[in-house]
Amino acid sequence: MQRLHRQQIDLEEAIHLLKDTLPLPGTEILPLTQAAGRVLSHALAATVDHPSVDDSAMDGIACRLQDSQNTPVILKLVGESRAGEGFSGIVSPGECVRIYTGAPVPEGADAICKVEDLQIEGDQVTLLHPARSQDIRHRGSDFQTGQLGLQKGDVLSAARLALAASMGHREVQVYRKLRVGILSTGDEVIEVGEPLSPGQVYDSNKYGLYAQLLELGLEPVLLPHATDHIEKVKENLKNADLDVLLTSGGVSMGNYDIVRDLLFSEGEVKFWKVNLRPGGPALCGLWQSLPVLGLPGNPVSALVVFEVLFKPAVFALLERTDPPHRRVKARAGKAFKAVPRKTAYWRARLSFEGAELVVQDLNAPLSNMLRGLAWANALVVVQPGAGIEAGDLAEVIWL
């Protein structure tokens, strides 16, 4: 059996080791219409100024500031400026130009008076209130040519895609999606819908992991179920085109923990066992150069390890600029117990009571109890040996 490189390690070290084991995906260039939710692999700089000219922030008239201060005052209307077609002349003393939102401010004008403060009769415009220079949006006030607008690692949300377009980019370079295989193991695990014999369970893990991978922006690949035989696992991986493999089950201390045995006998182990609960038996290694993260078979353990270990490692790998979790402080409605030498992540329900965030225990301590996780919208983080009493402020991951 191979000597372990790391055993019974803290979560932060496990995240670092897993991140270093994962392959950095290549990049691809996509049109903006196909890039939503993808991660930028390179920073984006503006190719244009925005706005491209001094323009008006509202409908009204453009005039000289010094002509409009002693209101009411009458100015002569000499033309108009609209978006896409500006006024070609020059605004002289005592003159004004009708202007619309986004239209270029004509030469000679340096202030805007909004339409609500005007009375217009023919070419005579009465200003009831002074015009304002701050209602002109100056060229490049949003961004200028060459200015960085988006960073490597930014996830392309709707607003960021709009910004990329405004900066003059029709295409963006993003990381390719990691192809992540999902392999469930265990003689007792069967496909949903098959007749269920005593002692058997339906394969819930692969569907939960599949959804988690989609939410993370990766490409999940479902592999055929593997019984408790090493050769069956190897057969299922023979022609798999994967970047990473997630296994479910087979990583603990039993005689039939085949993923553990496979990595120890034929692969390379980076770490085995992490100081967390649920999910302590998590295993990371390589098999024929394929990175493998072995998750516990218990459903809650598998989903929690994905959330607190795999997800942060992927964020670090891609240098994402957003944090993997939203962490908040909340008042504990009930006590949350500590675990000696392990950081606990207890499923909980987070809600507002008045203006205060309160987190409640879901009374589902066992790692095979999926109902608690299904109703949970938070994980309460309990440090080793330091329980949280009712009324204390707790650190919470808001799912």
C-alpha cells in the first residue's frame, strides 16, 4: 500500500492540495451570446471611450451656463440635437438647442436645462430654473480607451456582458468547462426506478453532484455505476474523456472501499481524511494522471464536501474574482455542537426575524439524512471544540 502524502489534514490544506491537483483548463473564444456564466481567462480593456462624446443626461435644452442663471430667462431656439445626429452649428450667446437624452452636446453649450423647467413657444424658450453643467455626461466619464473594465477570473454576468459590448468586444476569451465525471460505487446502490430490495438505496448522489457541477459552470459526465470491484471501476474509466473524476463511496476504512484501494495500489494519493464533519474520509489523488476526488457515499457528506472542498478549489484554480461562498454572521436560534479536532458544517435554516438574521438547527445530525439538506439554505461553521450556544453569533455559509 502506498505511503500517504497527507492524512487527517485541515480543510484549507485540502483545498490547496486539490487545487494543485486539478488541471487548468484551456481557453476558447466565444461570442457574447454564448458566454453567459463563463469565466474570463484574460482581462478586457476598452477599445473606445464611453460615452464617445459629451452628451446629455436628460431631455431638455442645451445652452450656455452664463445665459441661464438669472431665471426666468428667454433664449432663442436654433436647432436640435438627438442621439445619433447632433446639432452641427455653434450655440451663441442667448441661444439654445433642443436636446434629448444621449444626444451630443453642441459646441458652445456647457449646461442642460431639463424639459420640466421649460416653457417653449415657437423659437422662444423660457427657462424657469437655471441650467446645470452636471447634467452633461463627459466623454470617457464611464471608461476610456485602453482602460481595464473586466478582470481575469470575472464571471460573465448579464451586466458584465453588457459592459464587454460597450467596450467594443463582440467575443471574449474564457476558460473551457472542466469535464467532470461522476462515478457512483457500491453493491447496495441501484438506479432510481429499479425495484428496491432490503438494504439497497437509490443513487441520489449522482443527481445532486450533477446539479452542483452545473451550478458551478462545469460540464458533468455521468459514468455507469460501479459495483464493489476494482476492475469494474477501471472498466468504467477505460474510455472516459475527463478532466476530473468525482467518485461517490468507497473511500473509507472498509474491506470494500474500492476507490481507496485503487488509488493506493495503482495511483497516487495526495491526501486522505480531512478534519471536517460531515465528510471526513474525503480522498484526493491521481489515477493514470486523472485527478480524482473521492467523496463519501453518504449523501449529505458527498454534497457538503463538494460545497466546502471541491467548489473553493475550482474557484482558486480559475482565479475567480468572486468568493466561493457568501459568509454572514447570524444569531443562533439553538445550540450547535462542536466536534473534537474537526470543523463541523451543520445544516441549518437561515431567515430574518425582524431586522436580524437568525439561524436554526434542522435537527438532522446524520449524514444519510437528505431531508435536512434539502430544506437547508445554510451551513453553520463550528470550529473544533468550540460549540455555539443559543443566542451566540455564528459564522454561516449562505447557500
